[in-house]
Amino acid sequence: MDPQRMRDAYQKLQALDDRLTHRVRPRPGGPLTRPNPEQIEQSLRDLATYTVELKEVIEELFQAIAGKPKPESP
């Protein structure tokens, strides 16, 4: 396992969480009004961005787990 790569992937995951999770998480009780088409489109864009970035983080985690640690330079 490559610990540095694992740390980097974890930091990316935290950044993704800070940036977008609040936008894609369902609100308790649901909306009081129907969203207009622009709001639906924005929500879909946010969800697509979240999904793609999450896939990239998971891919990086797999590579970190399968990788060998880089030797430290003197």
C-alpha cells in the first residue's frame, strides 16, 4: 500500500465532501415547493460532478491500496 497516495485520496474525498455533499444530500421533509427546470438542471449538474469526482477518488484509493510505497529520498 502507498500511504502517501492514500492520504492524497483521503484529502480529495474531504475536499469533495466540503464542496458538494451539502448540495446533493436530500433535505429532511423534502421541498415545500416544486423546483423549476433551472433548479432541477443545477441539481443534476451538482450530482453529476459529485459522482464523477467520487469515482476518481475511489479509483485513486484502489491504486493506493495496490501500489507500493515510494522510497523516501535522503
